[in-house]
Amino acid sequence: MKISEVAVLAGVSPAAVSRYFNGGYLSDEKKKKIEEVVSKTGYVPSSSAQSLRTKKNLIIGVIVPKISSESVSKMVNGITKALEGSKYSLILANTDNAYDKEVDYLNIFQTGNVDGVILTATIFTQAHYKAMKKLGKPLVVLSQYTEKFSCVYNDYFHGAYYAVRHLIDKGCRKIAYIGVTKKDQAAGQSRYEGYIKALSDNGIKPDPIIIKEGTFNLDSGTARMKDILEVEPHIDGVFCATDSLAIGAMKVIKEFGLSVPDDIKIIGTGNTQMSELVTPSLSTVKLYYETAGEEACKLLLEMMQGEDVFKQLRLGYRVIERESTNVKQV
């Protein structure tokens, strides 16, 4: 069938049918008539013809650091949720935590068949900013703050600050920190700064020998916790930049014959499923990853519709108190 035939059957103009399939404005009456014809005939417009006519491919590119990460999968869920009811689909580019691949995919999407890009960045380099500027398409940065582009991110600093405050309120005074590279502004630098600020605001001097940097996995938490306990076995609290690091740290604390939370209280970040399943259950900072993905996609859709928007949206956090900081679960 052709659009003109659908128009005749629906009793509307071909332009109205075209607007229906391209997301343009239509009265409810005309929309209902067209929907009835489409339902009866099974008509599907040619995607290639639509692309030629609208100069849109109805595809967005989404660059993520590690699709197996629970936080990343939540953000992608939010993106797909925001796309429901739209005509857009997505292409997912997984970099496996290789930040140079983020630049490669930005360059690929520059000439590829996407109408806009969501970049879930890890580390910003000059190469990143160069590729982002050259992209020439609507771009939203997800999970990191940047002053140069629209972005949606969580309040990592205050999440860390109040996680450490929670440990202090529970009586901890010698609090260790296991984090990740400070080149990562969100997971590394902001959470480290929140830790330092909470200590200093409460008259506690940070001790460099119990501040360690690892990577985004359980084994790294195990190794760094061992490093800390070998040089300073008398700590009474630990703040970790991720739940995985915290769960790895808990394993070592037990191996050293110490108890969580009686000897050492510990809190993580992320509110992963494992944080509830481990014993004792892990206190953690809930970050609104799915909401962040949804809001980033909504913003990108606005930009792709030609809206002149520039937004920097910061989402909140919630400290969830569980057994690892001596909060009994009901």
C-alpha cells in the first residue's frame, strides 16, 4: 500500500497520514481514523523512505562502559523506558571500560546513522572533548558532570559525604577509604572528596595509609582491604566507592578474624542486589541510575526535535542503613 491509499481509506489527506507516522500534530479524530486503517491493513511505512523524507534515521547511539555492570544496566533500562511510545530505537556500544573506545564510538556515530548520542562517560580527555565537539549531533552526557554539554548525573559528593557521616554517627573515628581512579570524576574524585570533607567537618584527620585506590570489582576490594589491615588493623570503619569493593572488603575483614559490624562497620555505594543478599547485609548509598537514564533520554529527544535546550540535571541519593553498620533489619 501507499500513503495515498491509507489516506483514502481513512478519509484524510496524505499529509495527515505522513504527520501520523512522523510524530507530527494531528487531531484525535484523524489519529483514530488512521489507526483503524493501519490496524485493519497492517500497513507499515518504508523506513528508508521515511529517512529520506525526514532526514532522520530514528536511531540513537548509546555508549556505555560495561553493559554487565548493574548500574549501567539500570541506566539503559531508563533509556529504553523513555523511548517507549516514540519511534526511536537504540544502538548500544559497549567499551568494556576502555575510555579510548568511547572516543572511537563518538567518531563512528559522527558519520553513522544515528540522530543523537547518549555518552555514559568514565574519564574525559582532550580527545573526548574534541570528538564531542565534532559530533555535530545532539549529545547528552550521562553519569558525569561536564560544564560544556548537557548532562544528567547523580550527587556523588554528598552521597559519599553522608555515607561517611553515617559511620561517624555510629561511633567510627578511624575510617578507611577504598575508591577508584580519581580520573573518573563521578566514581573516583567526587566520592573521595565527599569522604575527606566528612572527616574534616567532624575533626578527623585523614590518614593516607588507610586510603587505597582499586578498580571496579570485588577482587580489588579484597586486595585493598588486605593492604589496609596489614598496616593498620585498628580501623573501625570503611567507606567504599562501590558495593563490589565493599563486599570484597567484608570478606577480608572476616578472614582477619574481625567482625562486621562489631569490630569494623562498612558502607558501600550503589545499592546493588548483592548488597541486600550478603551477610551481614550491606549499608549503601542508593543512586538513581534508572531515573538518570530516563531523564537523559527525554532530554536527548527534546534536542532531536529541534528544541534549543541546555540542561545540567543533578539527581539525589539516599543512604540506606543495614546490618553492616549495626542497623538491624526488620
